[in-house]
Amino acid sequence: MTLRARLYAFWVKKRPKSLSTTKIIALVFAAIILLGAALLSLPIASRSGVSCGFRPALFTATSATCVTGLVLYDTWTQWSGFGQVVIISLIQIGGLGFMSAATMLVFVLRKRIGFKQRLVMAQALSVSDMDGIVNLQKTVLKGSFFVEGIGALILFLRFLPEFGVVNALKWGVFHSISAFCNAGFDIFGCMSPGASLLEFQSDPIVLLTLGALVVIGGLGFVVWQEIAEHHSFKKFSVYTKLVLLTTFSLIVTGWLLTCILEWNNPGTLGDLSVGDKLLNGLFQSITLRTAGFAAIDQALLTEGGKAMSMVLMLIGGSSGSTAGGLKTVTFVVLLLFMASRARGRETVCVYKRTIPQGQVLDAMTIAFIMIALAMFGGIFISATSPIGFTDALYESVSALATVGLTAGATGSLSIPAQILIIVYMYFGRVGVLTISMGFLTGDRAEERFRYAETKLLIG
């Protein structure tokens, strides 16, 4: 163990509880949301010049900061240029993490990054070791702006001939950031309010560009760094290999299942050409991984399509990325554990490596919490709002996994249901990303004694 790693372990064990990094991150995220809500509640933020009120502003600010995409109002119709700038700023800060914005300022001012700042930076990026954390943060900033810039340029060139320089520039920048950060906000409401990407169902440039941005943003910052350094799959760590293989497998699986379940559904893929069916099936599979853009009407999905969509939404993207959800590697660990137990094995192995039993238990804990919260949310929403259980569960999973897709239920949410969705969006971004890191990398409770074992009937 390096000296820096030892200092990190010592700090985690001895630091005052009031300086807990997870608490700092949670509180700063909350402060950013409240600041965003205050700005969005100003009359200047609304297109009509009349304040929308604090609760809708809080809902929108939470959705933007937590890169979810659920909205009570169409973004273009409700918010002025000032309001849209506030929203995209919240998305950028929330997607990359507030420490990225703070670190960028430190780099510009050429200030020294202290030990405490490195610790918070590591937690914000879901990294348990501070070795190379500054270089990783630089990679995150440079890589993010580069990818967003390329995406914005492609979209700008696509929109320029048809919509003019101003709209092309605005739409290119806004949607590139929104897609890369897996936020799902759009400002295409001037063409069809609330329709998201339905106007671009037959546009491969728009859908494939946004889809690529979503996938890149959802891979995770650590994976970026390894790809940039090694350029070879054989040299990647076990974690990066699992992320890449799982991401590819889930996209292909979701693509095939979407096409199978929705191929003849006139409300979604049924009336499209074969090429457009394949294109929209692929985009649906990608956007379900916490992006939130909708190229087909989610309310008209078949029951099987909605069920499959909820599973993919719950899995989400990868750790330390702009995506939310249970996380890809957590899902793989659960599958490997079940496969091992089915064979009667005690250990979980992958790529000739053994996964620690503690991490397996952590994966099971997070999965149980997410599923339990999703089910409770579905029940609560359907009980308090005029919404069927399937659509209510869809809304609950979408908020908890910070996806942003809706089966048309968001506008019908009761006030208690709106509050629950706000809490779920916050937990889905801050809780799973940071609060869970507290028990995944923090001290384990000391077992002072152990009771005698007892045998139970299982199964």
C-alpha cells in the first residue's frame, strides 16, 4: 500500500464525523438544487414572465441536477432562455459532479489541491483510492468537454440547413450536454411540445449521435482513463472489461427485445419502415440506460415492453459515470453470484479473479434497496394519483434510476407523489452514487461478539 493510500485509510478512520465526505457531497448537491430552484422560480426564468412557483421549480431543478429528465412542463414551452441556461448548467454540474466544476476553477487559478479536496474528489468520482485522482479529474474534464464539443458540432451541422444558425447552435450545445450527462432534457418543444425526439424518428444522424453520447457518458470516468492509457482490451482491468462487455450485451439485448415486443405495435414501431424500426429499437435500448430521450411514445408500449424497459432502467449505467441506476457491474456480480450458488460454489470468480464476499453482499444490499424502493414508489404513486400501477411503477423506476422516461404519468402526479419523485431523483443520483459509497468504502461495524448458529429452511 502506498503512503498516500495509507494516509487516505487513516483519514477515513480518524476524520471527525462532521467532515464526512459523503455528507459534504450530499449537502452540496442539495444546496445546488435549492439554488437552481430559486433561480427557476424567478419570473425571468419563465417564458410567460410569471413565476411558476417554488414546487415546480424545485422539481425541475432536482431533475436537472440529478440528470433525470422528468418534467412537469415542456422545457421549451415553460422556460425562457435564462431558465434554459440555468437548467443546462445544473445538468452539467450534476452530470460531472460539483467537484469537477470546483476543480476546474482551481486549475484555472493554478491553486494547489489539498488532501481534503482530493478526498472529496475521490468520493465524488466513486473512487476508493486517491492515487492519480487529480489526473483522473483532468481526464474527466478534458474528455467531457471534448466529447460534448464533437457532439454539439455534429448536431449543429445537422440542424443548420433546416433551422438556421441560432437554433442549430442552441440545439446542438444543449442536447449534446443533455445526452452526454444522460439527462434527457430537450428543447424541441417549439416543433411539438412534450414530444421529445418523436419528430426525429427517421433521422439517423440525430438519434445515433445522441445515442453515442449517452453510451460514452454512461461508461464511467475510470473506464475512460483506462481506454486512453492502454488501448488494448487485454490490458484493461477486470472492472473495465466487465463494464464494456456488459454495456454491449445490454444494448444488444434491449435492442432485440424492443424490436420483438414492439415490432407490430402501431403505437410505437408498427407503422415505421424496417430501417426505422431497427433504428428506433436501438435508440430505445440505449436511452433506457438512464438517458431519458424518447423517440417512441412510452405510454403506448406493450405491457411486455414496459416490463423490459423497467428492468433495463433499473440496471442503468456504470459506476462513476453520468448515468444512474443499479450499475452494470453490480448487476453482473449478482448474476455471477447466482451462477456460483447454483453450482454449489462458495466463491464468485470472473477472469481468474475472486470477487470479495463483502462486495457480493454490498451488491445484493444495493439491489434489494433499489427494488424495494421502486415497488414502494409504484404503490404509493398509484394510491395517491389517478395512475395505473404499471405506469406508476414505470415513473418510480425512472426517477430512482435517474432515467427520465415517463409513460405519460408525470403531469398527473399528486403533490405527495411529486415530493416522492423529488426524493427518489435525489437519492438515485446522490444516494446511490455517494451515500452508498460511504458503506462500500467506509469502516465496517466491529463485531464484538457472535451468537451461536442456527439452521433455517431456505427455498
